[in-house]
Amino acid sequence: MIQPKADVTIAFTDGACKGNPGIGGWGAFLTFADGQTAELYGGEAETTNNRMELMGAIIAIEQSPAKHKLELWTDSSYVKNGITQWIHNWKQKGWKTAGKKPVKNQDLWQRLDALQTGRDIDWHWVKGHAGHVGNEKADELANLGVLYPDGKKEGNPDAETNTPSQDLSVKKNTNI
């Protein structure tokens, strides 16, 4: 599927929301340096699409080995621009926007910022729903998160429970 790279974890993340706000899901598809993969998803009953996009990135970072470089791909300009450009000004202005309003989703931005500190992360934007294998998989997982917000797809014998910061469904696959 996605070709592994030595000492690099490749992650594709996405968020989905049925209504905005409404029930939402996040997804992250990771390919590790050894070729194994992880399919992660979860969700919330009342949330927004932007929060789910942020959660996908947060979980991808939490689940990737800190010793490896991380290539993180998102179809959210909000996430990519927020973490690579806007966050510096938000922090300088006490988590206020240029219009002096509180930054939306500040709790998740602060969590994401803390997770990326000291990590080697390359942030990339990918056009959503354009047939890119990794992005399509992340979208599929985010939609599973809408259906199974606790990260547990009932009847899935391959799913293991993993709880670093919340319930996740993790499926490792050695087939690439």
C-alpha cells in the first residue's frame, strides 16, 4: 500500500463529521519503518470536523515511535497551516487570533503543539477525495470513527484494544 522508509513513520490522518457540530470521527493510517501498519479510529458524539481533523493528527503522533522521523499527511489546510504557521502568533498573543478572539480548539492545539515539540515531523497537505491511497484509507477510518466512536468495531477479530490516551482500535498488518 504505502512503501515504508527506513527510520520514518508515514501517517495519513483525517476527520469526519455528520453535522457540524454533530457526531464525528477521526482516523489515522500509519506505515512504520518495518512495513507494519496501524489503522486507528475513534470519535465523539458532539464535535466538529476541525476537532476531528486535529484528533487524527494527535493520535498519529502519539502512536508513532518518537525515535523515528514522522511524515504526517493531512487533507486539512486548517491543521497543516495551523501547526506550521498560525500557532506561533497565537502563542505570542496569548492564544488569541489576529482579530483578538480566542483561538478555537485551543485545548487540542496546545496538545498537538506539546506532542510535536522535540519531534522530527514533516507536515504535508494532500488533496482529499482525489484517489490517494493513504488519504482514502484515513477517510475510511474517520468514517468508522463516526460509526464506532469508542474505537471498537464489534465483531472484528483483528482489532486489539489500545489505550494510550483513549480507546483505539488498532489493526497491524504486515502486508503492504
